[in-house]
Amino acid sequence: MALPKRKTSKSNRDSRRTHWKLKLPEVSPCPRCRQPRLAHHVCRHCGYYNDRRVIEVKTEEKE
């Protein structure tokens, strides 16, 4: 079984792991209501996608 001849330095080990990080989801404003929404998803605030009503959004009534 092959073994490394020398210990891998922390710098080399960490530079190999630079691509392991998580990415935040891309958020853009809804063109209709300007609330943040995920790209290529229905807006949760107004229910529109591509200028078409896709879902009915329930409004919260405060008493």
C-alpha cells in the first residue's frame, strides 16, 4: 500500500479544500412586489411568476 513520503502541510491541505464551502442561494427582487425571492421560483408574497398568477396567497388579517 502506498504511503506519503512527507507530511502534507496545513497550507496544501487547506488549499485543496477551498472549494468545499457552501454557497448562499441567489436572491433577487420580485419585479412585481420588490420582495426578495429565489430565481426561477414563484414569489411567496404576491404569487406571481413571469407576470402570471400561479398561486393564491393568503393574507394575514390582524385583529
